[in-house]
Amino acid sequence: MNAPEALAPTAADRPAHAASPAHASDELRAALSEAGLHAPVTGGAADADVRIGPLAPADARQLARLIRTGTKRALKTARALREICAGHRIELPGLRVRQGRITLGPVRVKDAARLARVLGAVLPPAARPAPPAGTDAAFVGALLDRVFPEATGGGALSVSVREEAPGLLDLGAIDARTARRLVRALRF
């Protein structure tokens, strides 16, 4: 009688208290295996460059479905935020979903000022002489720093003035929950 073949343990077989993989390539390899996907993953000890080898078409489709499912809520929120900002004539060309967070990206000072105004900030009258470009950006950035948490119920947004381009502000990343509250604030 033949003895049954011993199967190599998978990540699902390991106890929950086991340490997480040390390298990104190991983590990716384990996640693909847990999802039942067969793809060679290579990466050095420093994980400077992780590569996924050729995938069978069925595995590629499944991986695409898993990525979409995992990021569905953040992508949907980013799309809603993009649409509502466009309705207010606020351009956010750098709006992206990265690592589950929504990065608002670089924005012109006039668009940042419009966003602050829509969120409830009171801007000085336009009849006053315009301050130097860098000062204007810093002022609008300070307004956004103040009004954003009030409008979103506590969410924080990092705002920085670009030294090399004083007409632009860099808006940081927010989590999907804060982004949904921002969408609600922009609707009303």
C-alpha cells in the first residue's frame, strides 16, 4: 500500500501567531499561494525589485478580481471625490489610490482656495492687493489645515507649499473613511 504524499504546509496551515514574512517577495508569494494562484515570485534580500513571473490567464484574471475587490471601496470613494470636486470646478489631477489611501496630490492654489471655501473657510475679499505667490499658497494651505478637520469630523490632511512651484500645493493622503466624509461635506 502506498503512503499518501505529504503536502508542504501553506501559510493557511501555520499558526496565527507565526511571524509575518520578512521580505516583500515572501509576503507576496504567501498571499498568492493563499489565494490559490500559481506564479513565481522573485526578489532579493533587500526586495529592491520584486517580480511576478508569468501567470496563466485564469490566474491573471483571478488576481485582477482580487485586486479590484480589495480596493473596490477606496476606488469607488476616489471616483466620487473626483466627480464632486469636478462639480465644484476643483481640479485634483493627482488624485490616486495608493496602498489603500487616497492621495489628493498637487493642486493649484486657486483650486485649493476653492476647496477651502466650499468646506467653509472664509477667504479675504478679492479687492485687496494680491500677496506674493508663496505667501498666498501658505495662507491657503493654513486655511485648509484649519477647515479640513472641521468639515470631515476630525480627518487630517497634510498640506505643503512647493518651493520650486509657488503656485502649487501638495495635498497628502487620507484614508477612505475620511475621504467619504469629505465627499459628504462637499455635497452639502
